[in-house]
Amino acid sequence: AASPVLCEAGITYLQVRLAANEAVTLTPANTQDVAFLALHRGEVEVTADGFAPASLSGTELAVLSRVPSALRLTAKKPTWLVYGAARRHPHELALGRFSVHTSAAALRQGEQRIRQLYGALQADSSRG
């Protein structure tokens, strides 16, 4: 499958649309060991060897810290979702409210920049 979203080598990011009762099997690369499913709308049954079946609906997000050899998705009704898979980052990550960074210092710098941009947008909108 091909994705309209450009991403780095080794990362899979797919937009998936399924009709009611339509199924698809997603097979991550051997190097990918984390994944997520994020629903935009619909309802899907997710099955995979070694995992209990799960249903996702509405705008739910499922994060897999261990990726099976294949995920089978079966739509209960028309469903639109994105699927992402990648290799686990080799270092601890610093998690912020709006972003993820490779260190606490980078997180502080990024959050400071977000505050600066927010302030500039507020000042601009008050002029206008």
C-alpha cells in the first residue's frame, strides 16, 4: 500500500478507509515494533495472534507497545482510520503537552517557542 503522507524510511503511515464488513490485514515490517491505530470515524474489530480481540469506535486511539506479525481489521460500519508503525526510539523521550522531544532541554526549548508563537498570534489578532 502507498500513503499520501510523506514520512521517513522505516515508518509506515497509512490512511485506511473500509466499507461496512470490509476487512484488511496490515503487516508491519520486521523492524517495526511499535504501532498505533487512530480512528477518525466508524467502528472496527481488531484481531491479531497473541492479542485479545478489541473493538475501536468513534475517535479512539490504540497504541501497541508490542506489534504482532499481522493485524486484521474488520469494519463493523464504514470506517476511516490511520495506522502507523515504526521502530521503537532507542532513547527515552521527553513528553510535553503538545510535542515529543529527544531531551528535557529540547522540550523546554520547543515549549518556549510555542509560547512565543502563541503570543505573537494573539498580538497580531488584537491589531486586526
